Amino acid sequence: MKKGVKILLSVLLVAVIGLGGFLIFKSTQGISYDITTVTKMNNDVEIVAEDTDSVTLKKTVDGEFKVLMFTDTHLNGKKEKDNLTVSYIVKNITEQKPDLVIFGGDNVSSGFNKKRTTEFAELMESLGVYWAAVLGNHEGKGFLAVSREENVEIFSSYNYCLMRQGKKDIDGNGNYAITILNNDDSIKEVFFFMDSGSYMTDEAKAEYGVTDDGEVYDGVKTSQVEWYKAKHDATEAEYGKFKSVTVVHIPPYQAEKEYAESDFLYGEKREGVCESGFDSGLVDAMLEKGSAQAVYFGHDHVNDFGVMYEDVLFSYIQTSGYGVYNMETKFEAPENEWIQGCTLLNIKDDGTYTAERIYNHK
């Protein structure tokens, strides 16, 4: 063998070994938080029914039902930032003692994230609180990232996770409902969770009449809207009239128009509203069915406002992550102006609720 060929093969072997070592290192990256320090909470909630696209919970004592919502945690393998994000998740859950925790998408992002995804679920399991999630536009993106379907499978394999894959014949992964009952078995609230996808495919653009050739944010599809209406009707047939909240990641199509024409109930718009690029009829269906109090979403990290669209609140969940763009990286804002935190809902027996925005740095 010629000397030049030997050198080339040696270089290639070193490169392959180096790449293999890098892949092994990246694939074993967790969330860098000591889960053994977490204290399991007492729980006054029990599951009374469940199937492929729904779970029914019952509050076993009288009183308000507390829901704590996070979004855009973006646990992406940046050790220090991930640790800060998780530390505040644990702190807020421990202090607020919610009955249910919701994550609004872009939860565990970037590539090589299977271990992070699993350890995040194990963290929530250690806390002993029921939790649910929707997927964001970043789930499934990145080299060796778990797929969107696998993400749901991992999360839903844990006892305290209420996320469900949903029916196979509709678009998206993780379309399901959580019905919450009072101690006397009357209905308190229904949460609808829907996958708003990532970016529109060419086929979806053609179906919904979108002519933009560039990247267009996806959204809830027609098949999901039909599921929503059917699930709503079935729940009403069983329990009578009820109030509901919908959770997606990408703001609905109407969100950009509504921010421009309405007074904010709270919060600020600090960047453009990156809404779904088409209208599948979701909001019209919510108005038609009449139970909807609010639709909550994430996606835009430095927006935290709420506005009314007819009788429905359009609101950002308070952004929660530190490892992606935020008030510090985008505006060089001092710590006392950072807006990371969470949103707390206190739901009364009749389904009405009060909301509080909790800031980590204020």
C-alpha cells in the first residue's frame, strides 16, 4: 500500500473515531439537574377514566383546581441554561403546588435529545404532579432528535403524564382532551390540546391556498378541528354545558390581526406575532361550540400579552426557557426586566378562573 493511501486511511479512521466519540457524547447529554434533590408532592387528584384521546381527572377535595403552565423551555443541551430553566420549573411547581402542570411546546429541543426528553419526564415523575404537554415547532428538529411521534410516546409512558397520542386518522401528534371533575362529579373544566405542527409542507400550502414559497408556520388542520367538534359534542352529551380552554403552541391565524386592533388586557408585544399561516376554522369552531374561555399559546419568546377575540381570550403563556433568544439576548435587558416564568390558573367549581403571571426575576 502506498504511503499516501495509508496516511489518508489513517486520517479517515481518526475522523470516524472522533465523530463516533462526539455522537456518543452528545447522545448521552441529559438535562444536568440532580433529580434526587426533588421532593415528591402530595396529590389530591385521581384519574377516573382514560382512552386514546382523553383523560378524565377528579379533584378529590373541594376547592379550586390549580393549573400551572410553562412554555418554550427549550431544553437544548446547553448545560448552564438548561439547569437554570429546570431549577425554576421545580421552584415554581414546588411553591405553587398545582394540581396539573402544562407545557406549551418547544419543551425539549435540538438534536441528540432522547436522554434529555427521558430525563425531563423522569423529573416530572419525581415531582409527583400530573402533567400534560403539546408539541412545538422545534420538536423533531435537529440531528438524531426524537421524532414528534416518539416524543409523545416517551412522555405518555410515564404514570403522571396525561399526554396522549390521539386518534391515528387525524393530523398531528398529541391531540387529546383533559376533563376535570369536581369532588361531586360535576364538570369543572375541559382542556383541549392540539398539535400545531412545525412548518407547512407544499401539500398543505396547496390545500389551504397559501402561495408563499418560503417557510410558513404550520397550524391546527381541518381534521383536528373536526376532532375538536366531535369531542366537544361527546363531552357535552355526557356532562352538559361546560367551560373550556384550548392549548396550542403556534398562535392561531387570527392572533396577528387581533393584536393590531385590540387593547391589551395585560402584557406587551415586543416582537412580531408568528401565527399560523392559514385559517383551518379552529377559532370559528371554538366560537360555534360556545364553551371556549381562552386559547393559550407560546412560540414568540418575548411576547406576553393577552387580548380578547370576540368572547375568547387569546393569550401567551409566560415564556420559561433561558437557552434561546429572550429579553437578555434580544434587547440586552437587565435581569429585573426578564420575563421568564409561568402562568397560573385558579379554576373554580363552575369553570371560571382567575389567571396570574408569575415572573422568575420580579
